[in-house]
Amino acid sequence: MPTRTDHVSAVAPDGLAEAAGTPGLVRQVAFTTDRAMLTRVRCEGNTTSGWHHHGDREVLGHLLRGRLRFEYGSGGRDSTEVEEGGYFHVPAGLVHRDVNPGSRAQDIVIAFVGGGPLVVNVDGPG
């Protein structure tokens, strides 16, 4: 059943709650409904996260600040670059890791759409 309220909700920038993590990434939740989750993700410069996937959740994101590269595919050989101000989509179940190749910290807004666990940390791609 869809989440229904009779008002508009707001969260202050310092009002986010901690979310499930992946080594190298800090996730904070702004909103959670039965069909989606809106988060803020931060990653320090020159950092590579651990390998993970998001189960049955699709990932839709906007890179507010910094540079971002996703590594995925057999042995992690494939990659996609996202420029500052760019948008991205990670399909449900895709094993990947987030790379901040620059010295500036990243700041990302991500919507997770679907159900199940927010993150499943794994040893690496197949």
C-alpha cells in the first residue's frame, strides 16, 4: 500500500539519519517509504568503496560535487564516469564499487527505488 500523508515533510541538512554503510561511503537517509528511499552519500577524495549491490533496488542519483566513477562487470573491468552535476542509474543487483578519483570529497543525492536490503556488501564482482 502506498505511503499517504496529509502534509509535506521536510528534513534539515543536519537532520539526516545514518544508513547502512559500505566501506568508504557514508550514507544518510532523508526519507523512507514502502517503495523508495532518498539518501545523501559522501565519499572522501581518492577513495574506493567496497564492492556491493543494492539487491532489488534500482539506484538513481545526482552528483552534486566531485567526480565519480563506477566500476563493475567481470573482474571490475568495466567503468562509467559521472561528471559534477551529472546524473546516473545503477540497475538493481549490479555488483559495483564507487570510486572518487579526485582529491575533493563527493556529495551525492541518491534515490533507491524498490524493496529489500539497502546494501549487500560482497567480496567482488563475478
